[in-house]
Amino acid sequence: MEIYCDNAATTALDPEVIEAILPFFTATFGNPSSTHWAGRKVKDAVDDARKTVAKVLNASAEEIYFTSGATEAINLAISGAIETYDINHVVTSKIEHKAVLQTILQREKAGDIETSFVKLDERGNVDLYHLENLLRANPQTLICLMHGNNEIGNLTDIHAINKLAQRYDSIFFTDTTQTIGKQWFDLSQTTIDFLVGSAHKFHGPKGAGFIYINKKHRIKAQIFGGGQEKGQRGGTENVTGIVGLAKALEVAYRDLEANHNKICKLKQYMVSKLAISGVHGICYNGESHSLENSLVNILNVSFPCLAAGSLVKSLDNLGIAVSGGSACSSQGSSHVITALPCQKDKENIRFSFSKVNTFDEIDHIVRAIVGIYHTDPVAHNSYSRFHYELAN
Ligand code: PLP
């Protein structure tokens, strides 16, 4: 039996998405920049996809630009804003995705900016007072703070941050890769400057994403070419990816409530099963245990009696795919967990669910963990050590 419980890394393609993109692999193959009938047909499909994305997010179609994924969109938002507005100060946090942290680091190494890291509380939540102090000291900052954390699931109050951005004449980019398709957005009601999405996180194809650029901006492109995407991003459009992205997003918002409720129940079920599993010392990282303050699809767990690295491998040997952190940081310990203050146990496992997971699969995963715990000689030694440490 194979179980996939790593949906924050990527998700399975939705059958409705496959159906929508198939014609663009066969009969409808033109280049959207061609002016003849074959090009026009495909250009119409790309335009329709842009309108669909704009409609579900309540943005305007002119504010949506397609990219190869969230990483590229993030690079465009950060570097584009820095270059366009001569920004010399960026505020971010140590638990952002590497696409954000590495882009900022490169700009810092090039001498373009200075970086400040906002303080986080022990569960990884942004300290808004500290953020305000940083902005007061450095107005006209670029703020790069994510909406939903891909490892511990923490949700950030992006509207509160946006108010601070406005108060201190700053620009706000939020990495919404994990929340697009899972949370409602009404972009007509916010002045957030940039946000991003990636189709493969919401049952669309890999290699397709978008950036929302608030209509008050036009930023310097980072990929130059034939002037596609109104000059914001050169390169022939990934038509199947774009059509698939729009269909996946449409389906995600059509079914959002039902999927949210189902996934909430899966998470609660797993927590209740782990509580009676007999595996000692289980604790939850960040806010992932909470249904309100965290993405409902992410549960980040420490098993102090089991080495997380070997638990991921043992589960994999049993056909269960989970992750020790994010897929991109699967080597070495997680920079997110390491950045959490007071985090005693640095090893962690991320279970991440989607609409296709079932309660039977959760039963199977918990049974597998219990089996590994009982057969692992180290677990019992650790159990005694764990209680010894607690008692002392
Ligand atoms: N930002 C976050 C929060 C993510 O979870 C990911 C993917 O794991 C990315 C950015 C990068 O997305 P992509 O795979 O589309 O480049």
C-alpha cells in the first residue's frame, strides 16, 4: 500500500485539470505570440486563464502575470521591487521559504540592501511590535513575510502587516504559495503589493505559477525576451501549465469549504489517534496543532523517542511518503525548526494532507509509527532517557 502524505511539497493532478489541459498537448498547440489562427486560439486560452485567476482572487486580469512557479515569482517580486524603487532595507523572518531567503541574501551580498529579521515568538509567530519598530527606524522598507508557513503551517495576519506597511510607506510582498487555493482572498479590498501562487500546490501542474502585482506598480523584469506577459517576464508561455493552473484554482475555490472541512477532520483525527497511540513525548511544532492559527493541511510533529530522520526512512520503507521539513530542505535539519526560539527538539516530521487523503490512511500511518516505535530498540532507551530528563 502506498500512502502520500506530503501535500505541502506537491499534490496530485486533479482529473478535471488533466481533462482541461489535454487538448493543448495535441490539437491546440500554437504559440500564443503567433498572429495566425493557431496562435490566436492559444492566446485566447491564456487570456481566459488570466481572467479566471483574477476572478477567483477578486483582482483584475492586468494584475496577474504567469511565471514558471512560485520561486520565479518570488525572485521577480523581491528583485523587481528593490531595483524599481531603489530599496535599501528589507525586513523578513528566518522561517521564510529558501526562495525568499536566498533571493534576499543574493541582493545583500551584491551590496544592494541591508536585511533585518523580525523577532518570532516561541511558536514562530511574527512579533508585530518589533516589526513596527523596524519600520519606524527604516521607512520605505520592502517587507517579505509569508502568509502560511510551508513547514509548521503558521498563518500570519497579512492584513495587520499591510497596515504597518502603509503607515511606514513600505512595500509588502507576501509569499502565499501555501495559502492560494486554500484561503479566501479579496484582492480588491487590500493594498498588498505582491503575492504569488504555484499550481502544483493546489492539484495543478508543476512548473506553472503566477505573481499578482498590484496595479499601482510596474516593476523591472528579471527575465528578458520577446516581451511576453506585457514585458514583465519574457519567454514563450507554458500554455498547458497556465491552463492547468487556472482550472486547478477554479476547482480549488469551487470546493474550498468542503475540502477545508474534510482536511480539518483528517488533522484532528490524526492528533486524536497519536494521543492514544502510546508513543511517548509527542509534541507539535509551531502552531501546527491549532486549527485556527495554522494551515489545516499541515501537522508538524516531533517524536523525541524516535530519530525523525530514521522515522521518515522507516515510513518510506512501508510505502508512506512524509517529509522531515520541506522537500527543498530535505537534507539536513530544517532551518524553520532551528529558527524557532526555545525549540528543544530540532528533529521533526511534517505530515501534510490533501482532499485525496482518507481516514483509513491516517489509521495506517499511526499504526506504522506505533510499530516502528515498538520495534526500535533506541526508542525504549530514549523513552527512559526522556522520562529521566523530565524528572530531573
Ligand atoms: N514558497 C513556499 C512557501 C513554498 O512552500 C514553495 C514550495 O515548496 C515555494 C515558495 C516554491 O514554489 P515552487 O515549487 O513553485 O517554485
